[in-house]
Amino acid sequence: MIAPAVPGSTDVAPGSRPRVGPYAVAVVATVLAVVSQYWLPETVPATRVVYGSLVGSLAVVYGLPILAFLLLVGVEPLRPFARSMGRASWEGLRWYGLLSVVALFVSVALVLVYEAVDPAALDLLTRPNPVVESARADPGFWIAFSFAVGALEETIFRGWLFGFWRGRPGVPWIVPAIGSSALFAGVHLYYGFTYGIASPIVYPDLFFLGLAFAAAVHYSGGNLVVVALLHGANDAASFLSLVSTPASLAVHWGIVGVGALIAVVDYAGIRPFRSPGPFAGTLAPTPPPPPYGPGPPPS
């Protein structure tokens, strides 16, 4: 269990902030660990023993990045992981709902472009998702395991990759949010391998998913619990399609619908947690949530 900060603290001493150099090394190590699963087993056949098992694959894809960040960055960016659960739930749902709808419109727009330029490429989208297909033998396990994966990926991508920059002077939150979300989408190389020239239609879903979670983490003051649960639910809905497509759609779009409704209510001025607007602090610096430690609850 991560040790909590001293009650009432809102920041860490400047000298104790993780440094950019070690952080950059951890980011490179993370990218190499994640993408290694796509090329290393083919170039070094002996490694198939590791990547061919769930435990071995998890140890490389998630274990090595976590070890790199622990050793090079430390736990400071993760300390507010359970902060302000009420506000975090509100922020997580509203951003997840809002940006899921945005992603849908972007994907539809891209489909229309493909229809005009290369309609035959759209046939590639009928290919099954290889990750979902690999779970066909035991979908129940993967539905449940999705929440463990959600926790691991949110710890790495929103906890460390994005969280490292939270509260740093002169760095608007939207910049690392976009960068970490683009990286999150980019390391899912199997989308490119599966859907080929049609993959640009699919990648916006991943990018906006990452951006929604980064925004939720920022505006909640660093909470990772809620985005981990939403990430897990998003993945679980995909695996649920192996059992029941209607149930899968109901779970996914049900959560999106609740989040979109919360976004509408929030922007109408009914804000129980005094949430800022969708782009507050993106162009001009505004006082960010405390970067580390529990601190006082938001007013």
C-alpha cells in the first residue's frame, strides 16, 4: 500500500520532485516493453516461451514499465490515487461520456471520408479484434480480468506518464494529456496490423479514451481509482460481446449515456463539485489541483 502524504499537504518540496531525465528513460522503457510483444517473438523465437504465457506476457508488458517507473520516478505521482472519490466519479463519468461521443463523431466523419476516397478499405473493419478473439475460450475470465488490466494501464499511463506533469509550473495539463493519450493509442499496434489502412478510423477511440481519463485525473486532483474502473468496464464490455452482443452494447453505451448526461448537467451549471469547464486551464495557466498528497478536499 502506498504511504499517504502528510495530512493537509498540497505539494512536495521542489527538490523532491521526480526529475525529467529519469522519467524520460522510464517512458522509453515502457514503450519498448509494450511494443516488444509485436516483434520480439518473431525475431527471437526463444522469447516465445515468455510471450506465449499470460504470466510471462504480463511480466514484460506491465511488469517492466512499473519497475522502471518505481526505480526511476518513484511513487510521488501516484500518492493521490484515491483522492476525492465523489468528485473523481463525477469527473470520470462526464469526461468518459463526453469524449466517447466526440470519438464516435470523429469515427463517423472518417468513415464518410473513406466512403468517398476508398470505400473498399472499409471492408477491413469487418475483421475480428484479435485480442477479443483470443479470449473466446474463456470470456468470463477476461471480463473479470479486464479490471486488473484497467488498473495496471491507468497506473502506468495516467498515474506516471501523465501524472508526472501534474502541477508543474508552465506546463498546461492539456499538453501532457494529449501526448500521453497519443502514446497510449500508438502502442496498441495490433489495431494497425489488423485493420491496415482503415485503422485511422479505430484509433480515435483509443486517443479520446486516454484523453478522457487524463482530464478526469487532472480535475479530480489525481484520483486513479475511478478511471481504472471505467477503463476496466470499457474493456469488459468488449469481451462481453463474446457472450452477448446486446449486453455488451448496453453496458458500454449505458455508461457513456450516463456520462454524457452528467456532462450536460454539469455544463448547464448544476455542478455539485464545482467542476471547471471542459477546456479550463488549457491555454492560460490556472491554479491546478494539488499535484501530490491528499490535501484538503475541494470546496
